[in-house]
Amino acid sequence: MVYELVFCPQCGSDLPEESNFCLKCGIITAKGIEQGISYPWNWEKEMEKTLSTASREIEKAFKSVKNSIKKSIKKDAMICPHCEESNIPDSKFCYKCGKELNKA
């Protein structure tokens, strides 16, 4: 028997065309939905846990980015000694004249 491969909509794994569920992540495939197959586990509870975890991780990431932005805003601007243009903190080169900025 020759299998035609399809892809999992969630994790992208290769699947045989006849698959009702993904072999890697367990999500139901389009074929499974077409055939009216139901999940063998409480997928709603698992999805809720997954989304809750993702929400917490996204919140942590936003806090981290916010703190990084706050730190960079507090730093003094880099003033180019050549053209006296104000550059963002931690710049190595002037955005206006292109010359190297001294961090003395």
C-alpha cells in the first residue's frame, strides 16, 4: 500500500493520508473530523491547560521586553563627537554620519 503524505495542521508532521490523528501531537486531522471521530481523551481540558500555560509564558515575555525597554530608555543618548547628533543608547555608529561613536 502506498501512503500519500499530508501534514498536521498543528505541528506540521508528515502523516499518512488515512490518519485520523497526528502521530506526534495527537490533534485530530481533517480526515478524522470528516469521519466524525471523537477524541479519545478530554481534549478541551488539555487545550485549556495548554492555552493557560501559553498565556503565562506570553505575559512573562511581555514583562521582560517591557523591562528591557525601560532600561534602554533610562540610558543616556550617545552624542556623536563628529556631527553632534543624538543617537539611541548603546549605538556603535552614528545613524546620521556613519562614524564610530566613542563610549568614553
